[in-house]
Amino acid sequence: MDDSRETFGPNAFVTGFPVRHSRSPLIHGYWLKKLGLRGSYRPYEVAPADFAAFMGSLKDQSSQFIGGNVTIPHKEMACRLADRPDELSQELGASNTLWLAEGKLHSTNTDGQGFTANLDARHPGWDKHDTVVILGAGGASRAVIQAVRDRGFREIHVVNRTAARAQELADRFGEKVHAHPMGALAEVMKGAGLFVNTTSLGMDGETAPAIDFLPLDENAVVTDIVYVPLKTSLLKQAEEQGFVIVDGLGMLLHQAVPGFEKWFGKRPVVDDELRALIVADM
Ligand code: ATR
């Protein structure tokens, strides 16, 4: 092992292009300090044309890194180029977490775990329903579909502006997943116990179109993966209509837990102080 690592602890990275907006260094920096561990976690910008070489260099004996996070636009390449992508990330075709073990580069995708851990922490019992409506059919939607399917939801309705993209996901994830155009939203919401927005609607304070949440089950939970602002216009509407809402910040925080544990050897806790730190940075 590299001497500097023994002296200073493991080094981890987050790579993306660009990467300066990533809040991951704040999250991991907070945990390293809180747990009193040696090690570092730094942003490392890699252009798409250089990403394959970067992945190769991680396996080099002299690499300074033990692993790291991968964000847009490298998640698909990371999954394809890892030696040992796990089943979760192979099904998604995208990885967000890498680690080296016995000279091999392993990868997984923790977005789905982040999604369920956030709901478990904020509203236990959120999963006692059969039917979920997911708005959007991009990368985030895939991770949510996988997570709710693996959690036991039996009717997964994906509603998307471009219906063909929703259909691709229905084909990919099997018989429990149904694709719908936007026009079918009110109909598929009838009696559903969970509503998830995975689109950018409402991001950065933009007003999302009016949505009537009343067809949902009266105990339904409405959640958003957008977390800037914390209470998106979509969540505000749902709250005004009497539904339990869960914001998306916890998904970001919880998806970071498995990586930290792999690189630094201790399982960190998502606490209110960490939440406040990220909110203060928004
Ligand atoms: P991500 O990987 O973050 O999920 P993405 O792959 O760009 O991002 O997907 C964005 C999702 O938000 C898509 O479902 C997109 O709908 P289309 O497939 O029709 O493009 C959805 N989206 C973005 N802006 C939208 C808008 N103004 N109205 C409705 N859906 C929107």
C-alpha cells in the first residue's frame, strides 16, 4: 500500500464534469471530522474524453485513491468500465460508487438505497402500499423504480412527457412497471400510496404545473428527488392538499453512506447537523 495512505488515511474522490457543484465533499468531510478518521475526500474533475484513462489509473499500484463517487456524465461509463459492477448497477446500467478490492475495481449504485433510507427515516410505514406513481423516466427514475420494486411495490406506474422513454423502462424492469403519457396522470394516481417526482420540475424554485393529488390514497406520501429548494412547488401543493411530504435532501445524504463505509471503514450517520450544514450551503 502507498505510504501516504498509511500516514494520512485513505483518499477518496468525487468525479464528474463539471464537479464543482457537488455537495459530496461537504458530506464526507463532515463525517471524517465527526468520526475522527484519517483520510480525505476531494472533487476531481475529469472530462468525458479522459474518463476511461482515469478509471484505468485507479488500478495502478501508485494510485492515490481507494475509491470514490461518480456523477454526471460518467455514471454509465463507470458501470461499463468497472471490473466488478454489482447486480444493482448492471441492471441500471449506471454506477455512482467505486472501490478497489484485491486489485479489482468494484462498482455499485447507491441512489436507490438513498431513496428508501430517506423515506424509512422520515416516514416509517411509507412502504405499506402496493401502488406507486413515478413522474419522469431518466436516470433517477430508474434507481427509484428498482428501489420500490425491490421493496415490494407491485404496481409501478411511470408517467413521462415522452411516453416512449417510460415504455423503455417498463420493458427493462418487467411486468410490475407500466408506462403512461402525462395525460394519464390523474387516472393512474387513483388510490396510489406513493408519488415520486424524479423530473427537474420545480428545481431552483421554478413553479411546477398544478397537480391535483386528491386521487391518491388519503395516507399517501409525496416525495421529490429535487432538493433545491427543500420544499419544491410540487411538495407545497401536496402539503396544502393534506398529504405527508418528504423532501429529497435525505436521498442525497443517505446515498453517500455505503461509499463512506467502504472507503473509511465506519458506517456514518445522517444527522440533523449534517442536514443543516448542506441547507446552509444552498
Ligand atoms: P435524470 O438522469 O436526472 O433523471 P434526465 O435523464 O435528463 O435526468 O431525465 C429528466 C426527466 O425529467 C425526464 O423524464 C424528462 O422528461 P422527457 O423524457 O420527456 O424529456 C423530465 N422533464 C424534464 N423537464 C420536464 C418538463 N418541463 N416537463 C415534464 N417533464 C420534464
